Amino acid sequence: MSKQSYLLLIIFFSFSINYAQTKVGGILNDDTGQTVPFANVVFANSSEGATTNESGEFYLQSDGNYDTLVISFVGYKTKKIPLKASVNLNMEITLEQEASSLDEVVIYRGKTSKKNNPAIDILKKVWANRRSNGVNAFKQYSYKEYEKLEFDINTVDSTLIESRIFNGMEFIFDYTDTNRVTGKTYLPMFINESVNQVYGDNDLNEEKEVLLGNKNSGFNQNRNLIDFVKDIYDDYDIYKNYIKFFDKSFVSPVSTTGIDTYNYVLSDSAYIDNKWCYNIVYYPRRENELTFKGDFWVNDTTWAVKNINLETTKDVNINWIKQVYIEQDFEVLSDSVFLITKDFFMADFGINKKKTSQGIYAKRTLLYDEYKFNNEKPASFYSQPVYNPQSQAYNRSDEFWSENRLEELNKDEKGIYVMLDSLTKTKAFNRLYDIATIAQSGYVEFDGWDYGPVYSTFGFNDVEGVRTRFGGRTYFGQNDPWRIEAYGAYGFKDNKFKYGISGKVLLDPKSRLILTGGNRRDVEQLGTSLTNSTDVLGRSLASSSLLNVGDNDKLSSINLSVFAIELEPLKNFKVRVGANYRVLKPASPEFSLDYYVDEERTIIDSEINQTEISTVFTWTPGRKVSGYGVERSVVNDEDFPTLFLNYSLGIKDVFKSDFEYKKLQFFYNQPLLIGGIGRSNVSLEAGKTFGAVPLGLLSVVPGNQTYFALYNTFPTLDFYEFVTDSYSAIHVEHNFNGRLFSRIPLLRELNLRELIGFRAVYGDISDESRMIDASGLSLVAPNSKPFYEYSVGIGNILKVMRFDVHFRGNYFDNPDARSMAFTIDFGFHF
């Protein structure tokens, strides 16, 4: 379940009350009529304030009662505005230039100089001292962390309130109020609180987080959603070159790379908590890049950041996000080290970026306390357990939360629990929840079982014609210790019934000892991947694609039975030992899997019976999962490498098995986030079969005769164009995330993304395997030189579509060789 899918689920039914006493908002101009960006706006006699954005707009709210607003900026007279009411919105304020400062101060509006700029001089001192700040200044550290996550509907207006979708839930609108950052009216829908004890060792480069308590409203049983919400925000460090969230890398304004990305202005200086600090305003040098705007305060002795605000610009190239706002506060320890005490993150999700459109606020507040240092623990302390349900942490008492919250919930946050408890009991809400669940998961929920996936109900291929499929699975909860899945399908052209059934049971949660077994009889397009899978119910899109290039009649009938045992002795390291029995034969008269049975090559058989035993090792370092049942959901599905090693042994004469062979396969996949130039993915595959085997057991180089993107295939190859029994392949793809198009004025507003790719494969077939082949196909292997392709593409078309053009690099002499291919892909991506 992807993060983007969860967001679509949340938008279906997303619902803090905030009894703020003072609210102000408006626009700031100077006496020439120009707007004044990045000016300071604060309530008088308080530390509560904000800065105007690049258009001179501001919004500020507080739980306190204030009667005066103070506005200041270098080069202008400070202005005090009396507040006549508790709510003062749509204000228009004019600042006067300060005559005495006109000859001394330059007000930067465009690009600032990198030379003789006092702001950059200060920034260089920040760089020189960054390693001696925070927990990095100590060998070991520990602290308590309180985290609060909230989701709210924003831009609540009469149209939304009167919408049919909320019939029966009208009472929720009694809980609306105004966001302190954007000034939009919002309505709460979810809150999650957690308390963690964090331990770290800088010498070992290890960190461990122990969950002490977790509490949430609305989704107590949905661990997937809770873990997704927590994973939205990757840990980030403002001192590093890039701040990563939503699969994107934003240039940090405090980093060494910031000098080429941002303009800096020394705006002010003042005492903050008895420490003299400088205020630096920053804003991007170019449009449409992954950058921020805002300001930060720097201490003049430790050169550490005391406070920082980061806000994405309105033209940033990131889907479904109107704005991201980050605020961090630091405190001084022993007059030398600054430690983070508060981290606030808010993302404004929306279908589009119009100011008046409705969307979702996702807010995270992190508070830190009880810092302790240089308390060394053994390296074994930081090892990660395989089984760690921590069920007691989700059932803490009210007394626990009173003692462990680092700040009390305000009235609006307490109200979320009350409102959502009532909401989840309404029929209207549960109807919406059911619809959203079907759209996201593809399953229709019933009591104890699910029907689906609904997206597989219809298909088509040259052998079966129109195909219908009906299936389901047992489902009592996310942490079910066993699960059974089954389906039945019927082809209206071949008039044959197909089916599949599989089951798995978790015998030992601590070692993740699982038994699996099943049987499938179906029509399948073999050779769509080099690395074999023994998924009983798996089926490639190539087997039932509605649109194909040329004839797709090289399908096989497969009868596959599988039994396996697997365990996870170390976190994210899985061992699987299995046995499978396959019966393969052609599914159409135009296709042959024939092979010679005797050495004289006089007797031919068209059916393959094969028994195989395999041992598979899979390592996925850094993978995060949700749940502890027989099936777990991956939370960070695109953020970790995968290493796969398989050793298979074909056994002859067991259950009438035909062939004896050994097969070794290796697969490695590595996603790479490369700073400010985008995201890459590299995968390597290699394998070899020892022994003579027929076409049905060879390693087919995966072609793609559909118009849809299929993972790790070669789109300009037809099915069975290259066949091998030893191979090595590489697939490289890079997404520039719009970095190039953002420099082109006519393309900039479309937020398109540039993609390039390269694929190559080298392989051969042994003479022994060639000798027993009687299929009539021309068995060609890319053995004289590696076959390669390259591609260019445009992504983010209408935010959901990707189009690629693929070019064949060589082997143009192959029969019916295609020099070019086109593929499309659909999906929700940030």
C-alpha cells in the first residue's frame, strides 16, 4: 500500500478545533505601492510572530489576547497597529521607508551578491561549527520524544458544509477553526500521539527508538494508516545539504549547497533567551526548484541556529502538495551546545494548487526533553528485534499520558477525540470508509473475508479471449496468523475454467516461521522476468493485456503446486526453502514447447513435468513493515535495497519429473536519491542453469509486447526473441524530477519530469540445451555482444501518467525486430 494511495483514502473522509483568541492577516506594502516580503510580524510584548511571504502576505494567530501588532523590517520604520477586535483579517498595511537608513541599507528584492554579503559571512561560520552542535557533540545520547500527528480538512466553506457527502455527519462542522500558518478554516479528522525513548551512539553510528506509548483517534485498528502517517516525514537535519520528504530532496538553506540556490539577506539582530542572535532572510534564486523561503536566527558565539522557518514556494514541482511549512526551535545547553526542543511540520495536500481549493493538512509536532549524554551501551543493545508488536504501548492509561506528554493537549485537540469517536459510529462515515477502502485496496470487505481484487475481474488475451475472474481472501484483521486466498476464472474463447488457491500460516511470530502452500491451473505468459517467482497466484499483466504489439499467442498452460517454509532469523533477512511441481504445455496450437526425449532425437514430447527444490535468501536492509501477522505491509516501499539469491535443484523421476539440473540466480535492486538532481534506480540480475533443459525451463529475456510499462522488461523485444540458460542484465533509470524543464519558461508551469533509462543483457545457451529443443522457434541468445536499449520519457503528465519512448540499440537483423517502442504507465507520485 503506497503513501499516495493512503492520501487518496484520507481525502475521502478527512475531518482541531482551535479556540485562538487573536487572529490577524493581510498584506504589507511600502509607500511606493510595492509589497514587502519577509518582514517581521509579531504580537506586541510576545515572542509569537511570523514573516510575510514573497507576496507580502501574512497570517498569525495566538491562544492569547493581544491588542497590538508590531511590524518591522530593515530600512523601514517600525509600525504598531492597534487591533480593534480579536479577529482582524484582510488588513492592508503600509510601511514607510526610514530616511536615515536610505544611504546605509540596501533592501534586497532580486538576486543578492555572494561577495561582501554579511549574511553569507555568518552562514560560513554556521558551516564551520555544525558538527559541534546538537547530539553530534557527544559520544552517546538519549532523550524522550513526544510526537503528535494530525490530519485536517482545510478551506471549509458553505459549499463543503452543504455537500451531500456529509449527510448525517453535519455535527462535525461545529469543530472548525483557522490554521495559524495559512489562515484557512479547517476541520480535524485524525490525531495520533506517541512517546518514544531514543538512544544513540555517534561512535557506532547507531540509533534505537523504543515506543513507550501510542494513542490515536478514529483508526485504532488500522496500523497500516498509523505507520504510513509516521513515515510521511523522514527524519531530516537542517545542517545537511538536503532535506528529504515525500521522496524529494530539498536544498537546505543552512547547507553549503544553499549559497548557489538561495539569496540571503541579513535582516535583524536581537536578544533571544539572553543570547544575541542574527536574523537572516532567504529566498530562492530560481523558480520551480525544490527550495524553501523563510528566515532563521543564528547565535553569535556558537554559530548555531536558534530558530528556523522553512516554507516551500508556490511553484515547487511536487504533486498533491500546495505548501510545506517547517519550524524548528533549539535551546542552549551549558552556554555552548544548541539542542532541538521543538520541530513542527505541516503539509497542505490538495488535488490542485489553487488558493481556494479544498485539501488536507498533515501536521506533525515533535517535542524533545530529558536529554542525557555519554552513557555508553553495548553494541548488542542497538540490534533490531524481528518480532516487536509492542501491543501494550497501544493501550496506555490516561495517567500515563498525563505524565508523559511534553505539553498538554489544548481544547481543540481534546475535542478531536470526542468528535471522531462520535463520527466513527455514524452510518454515513462508515459508508465513505468502505468506498475508500475498495478504491485503495481493490477488495470489498465482508465479515471475515474480502472479495477481490476487483481490478482483475476482466482481462483479454489471444488464447482465452475475454476472461472473467472472481476471487477472495480470508481477512479478520491486519495481524491474522493465517490467510487463505482463492480465485476462479473462465475464458470465453477457449471455454476453459481456471483456478488458484493458496494458504499460509504463521507458526512462530518471533522467528517469522511461516508455512505456505497452494496450487494454480491457469494460462500464463512465461518469460516476463529473468528472476523466477514461485508465487502461486501471481499473474503478469502481459497475460491479459487488452492492447498488444503483434500477435501474443505464445502463452502456456501451467499447473503449479508449491510448498515452502520460511523464517526471518535476522531483521529483514529472510530464508525460504521450498519445493514445487510444474506441468507445462502450450496453450495454443501456434506455440510449441516440444523437446527431444532420446539422444537420437527421434521421440518428441510437448509436456514438461518438473520437480524442483529451491533455497532463497532475501535481504532488504532498511525496510519498514507494519503489523506482525502472517502478512505484513511495507511502509517505505521505494526506499530500501533488495538482494536476492536463489539456488534451485531440478530432480528427475520424482513425480515423473523429466529433467535434472542446477540453477543459480542473483538479483540486486538499489534506489538512489541523488541530491538535487533527482532519483535513480539500478537493478542487476545474473543467473546460470547447469544441465540440459528445454525451452519451458530456459531463462527467457523478458520482452514486452504490451503498451504498458512492465518492470525490468525490454520493451523493443518480442516474447521469446532472446532465450538463454546463462545471463547477466542491468537496468538503470533516472528521474530528474523536473530539474531541466523548470528552466524552460513554456514548460515550467506544466511541472513535467524528465526520465532517461538504459537496459542491457548478455547471455548464451549451452549446446546441450540447444540439442534437445524441438519447439521450432529460433533460439537466439545475445551472445555475440550485449543487447541494449535506451529510453527517454516524460513523467507527471496530468500528475498521473508517464510516457516513454524506447530505442533498440542493436540486433536489428532479428526477424521482425522493432527499432522503437512506446509504453505508458499510470500512478500517483509526489
